[in-house]
Amino acid sequence: MHPGNISSAAGRIHEAMDELQAAWLSANDHWRDGSSESILENRLKPMEHEVRTALPAISHLLQVLQQAKRELEE
């Protein structure tokens, strides 16, 4: 996989998470019950944690791959 593909994929993941959070905030203005709380606690919060944990790891992987590519080109 080309490093640029990894970078653009990470950007899309970040944007998608931001869009999901915005949509949730909008929905939450009108929908507050046990089901919405369950979705928030059991789906959205864990997903946000996973994404926020994964993005720095993806960034680090990208740096390692770029360094390896430079070393191979020497």
C-alpha cells in the first residue's frame, strides 16, 4: 500500500468520525431515551475511543513506512 493511501484513509476516518458525532449531536437534540443512551454508551463512545486511538498509530505507521521507503531508495 502506498503511504499516501494510508494518509488519505486516515483523513477519511477522521472526517467520518467528525460527521458521525455531528449527526449524533443533532439527533440527540430530539431523541433522549434508554435506546439512545444505549447506543451512545455501547456503540458511539467505544467507536470514538477506537478511532482516536487508531489515528496516532496510523500516523506513526505512515512515518515508519516513509522512512523505510527513503532507506530503500538510497
